[in-house]
Amino acid sequence: MESDREDLPLDDNQSENEMHQRTKRKRSYQRPVPFLYSEGDDKDAVLDKNIEEQLKSKEWEHAQNELDYNRIAHTVTVGVACRLGHVELTRQLLLAGHGVFPDDRRWWPIHEAAYGLHYECCQMLIEIGHADVNARAHDGVTPLLLVCRRDREVDEAFRIAKLLLQNAIKSKNRQLIDLLLDSGADPNQKWYNRWTALHETANSHDERTMQRLLEMGQDVFAIDDDGHSVLFVAVQEGYMPCVELVLDAAKDRAAELANKRLPDGCSCVMVAVSEGLWRILSKLINHGADCNLTIQPVWGAAGGGLHALAVAAQHNYWKCVEILLPHVDRQ
């Protein structure tokens, strides 16, 4: 690629995609999500049996809507709530900002919930607590491994395992991806910010899984909460096979998809130009992408806009300039 890439010559044994993978910068949507830490004691201060009795008592059931969860969090951690499978307590502690930390085995709450096959708690931890489903304990055990060990409760174990489809894609585990999809894993499951399995295939350069998901009828127009379309992610990754798959899947609406923008006005064309991806830029234009959509820079005055042609010239991406010129509105 021209920086796709003009200033970085390819070695004989190096593909364009490998080169771009080596040089690309970290993307805005690949942001680490910190765990929530409690200011209280990080050890379970109450025995499981006593907590279970308290949570199941009629008095607690009647009073749970009036509970002071800040007080409860000093003795009942999220891990304990997940171990017991108490969904409401898990939810309230997470919303109150309390208590996601590992125990002395380095089991996180997601380990506890997975081991107990508490599906709803797993869902809470992923959607509200932003749990790392690939977290490893000191002995290397992961939540998925704990689920797989529960061979006597196969149906419930697989119900939880299906939550991990996106993480199988992220880790590029081909066998696990195929196993989950062959066994009926729901590809419609969205991550906490409406990030879909299709988004993840674009992010992971996995055109094989993307092709399969598209054949299953997944929505190629899906947008996450930050405004990223699947095509936008594929373009920002500079990965042509996924770009081509998405554009072909959009059919006669390819131009509409290519022109979807982030809140600041950034479009797929602007991303391609900013990275010097002239082959992808040409592909977008051939599918009807608008070259005249401007972006609002953080330093710019309201009402103005930065044009893709200016960005290409500023970065000395002359191949992009040549491609853009016939399509630019010179008025």
C-alpha cells in the first residue's frame, strides 16, 4: 500500500499487509478498559455460607431495594456475588463502582461466574464491568477453561461459552471460532459498546470468518456507539480483503456505507487518505464514496472543515492526490 506506503519500500519476502501491520498506529477503538477497584478491603471478609444465608433470607429480599450497597461492598465483593450467582447484587455493586479485583489465586469475578455457570453474572461482568474474558489465574486457567471443565452441565456451559465468540475471533483461534459457529453460537451478540462480531473480524484481519458471518446474514451496516462501521474499521486497519468483502456485501448501497461518518465528520475516504492507503482509496471511490466530505479538526473554527485533498497534500501522499483530483468539487 502507498504508505500503502510510499516512503516504506517492501522487502522481497514482506507482503504489503505485513508492512502495514508493522507500521500502523494504535486505533482509537482499541482502547484498554480499566477494571473498577474498590477502596475497601480486597479480601472476602465473610464466609460463603454466611453470605448465602444472608442473601437468601426473606428479610434481605424485602429490603434489597433499600440496601446501602456502599456499606455492603466492604464485606461482599463482586467475586463473592458472582460465586453465589446473585445477579442483582452483582449488578448493583458494579454500578456503584465497587469491587472488581482478583483473589489470592488471581481468580477475577469472571472466573467465579464462569466456574459456577452463572450466565447472567457473566453477562453483567462483560457489559457493565468490562471484564477481560481472557484473564488468566496464577495457574493459567481462563474463564472458558473453567466452563469447559463443567462437563455435567453441558447446556449451561455452552450457553456461557457462546458469549466468547468475539474473543475467539480476537485471538484468531480458528478451531474455536468454527466450533462455536458450527454449534450455534449467536453471532448477533454485541460487545458492551455495540461492537459486533463483524467489527472484530475487520479489526483482526479475519476475512474467512467475515465471509462466513456475511453468508449467515449479519448486518454489514452495523455501527458501534462511537460511530464506527465495519467498513470504517477495515479501512482504518488498511486490510483490503475485508474492505472488498464489506463493499461487495453492501451491493448497491456501498456508497451509502462508505459515506457514513464519525461525529467529527471523519469518513472512510478521510481515513484512507490520512494513512496513505491509495489502493483502498481508489476502491472506495470506484464504489461511489464522496471525496468532498470534510472533517472538523479539534483546532478548527466551527463551521469550517478539512478536506481530504488537503490532508493528502500535507502528508505528501501524491498518489492519493492524483486519485482525488478528478473527483474533487473545485467550487
